Amino acid sequence: MARYTGPTTRINRRFGEAIFPPNKAFERKPHPPGMHGPRMRRKFSDYSVALKEKQKLRYTYGLTEKQFRLTFERAKRKRGITGDIFLQMLETRLDNVVYLLGFAKTRPQSRQFVGHGHIRVNGHKVDISSFQVSPGDEIEVKANTSSRQLATRSLDETRMRTAPAWMTRHEDSLRAEVNRAPTREEIDPGINEQLIVEFYSR
């Protein structure tokens, strides 16, 4: 499974926000990386702004360029607003759902959690991170000691993260139901999906 394994602080500094969990290095140097980072005043072209937005979203969800582009192409074939559908498809990936529910502390950890077979959907083991959950699906942590210990520990450490309104989480039984698809207002407002649609439409 392809994933980004490079320096995360450099990515956070490039975009000026915590795409990956921040550390003290990011707090000390919030400016762009490189020797000219602190004084950089370069004017960016429309293309570079759109590319930056695309890369920011891709790193956020931890996808390769090929995975990201294929998801966009599938969204484009669906009826509706392409940008909204694209974000909805990213948000309802199983690895992201596990992260949002607090069963894993980070998206990379949730991807590993799914890949190692700790999650069941509608009573069946699903170890494909890109699996799309749908309204009516029931997600639960596998009923064995190691899986439940990992999920419980993550829940304890992410108490400040509430489950999204489009899902119902049952902490005691480590399961959740997908009530409906997320709306655009329930997905990161800092994303300008129109720039990404324009980038791929060039």
C-alpha cells in the first residue's frame, strides 16, 4: 500500500498548517521550508495556487497521485456538483471514517488499523482502506482483545474529537452506524475544492 513516508514537518511548513500531527519544530518554524522561507514574498500563479490546494488535500487524506486522480474521475462521472461529490467520496473512505470515529488517532494509523483487519463492516471483515461506506452501513471493531485495546486506547486519547453528525458512535460496543452522507458544510471548510476541479480540467 503506497503512502507518504517522508518528513511531515516539511509538508506542514510548506502549506502553513498542520496537515500531519504538528511537533515543536513546526511551532518554531511555521514559515515555508528552505533558506529563503522566512523572507519569501513570491507571487504565485493561478496554476501554482491550484496545485498547492490539490497537494494539500492529497496529503490530508494520504493518497497517492494515482489514487487521488482516480477518485476525482469517479466523482466527475456522477451526477451533481463534482467538487462536493469528490470531497464526499474522500470523507467516506473507510480509513477516514475510522479516524473520524476516534478508533485511530491519525489517518495513517487508521489506514494501518483497517489494513490489518481490525474493522468489520456489516459483519464482514474489510481490510481495504479505500472502501466507500454508505448510509445504513454498520462499522465495528473486530471482537478480539488486541483490536479492542487499540481502539479503546485511541478513543481515550481523542476525547476532544466528537463523532461527525452523519454517524452515530457507540463507544461501549466500539461500533457506529452511517446515518447519511456528509454534507459539504460538514467537511473541512478550509478546502477550496473548486480550485482542484479547475486544476484537473486544464
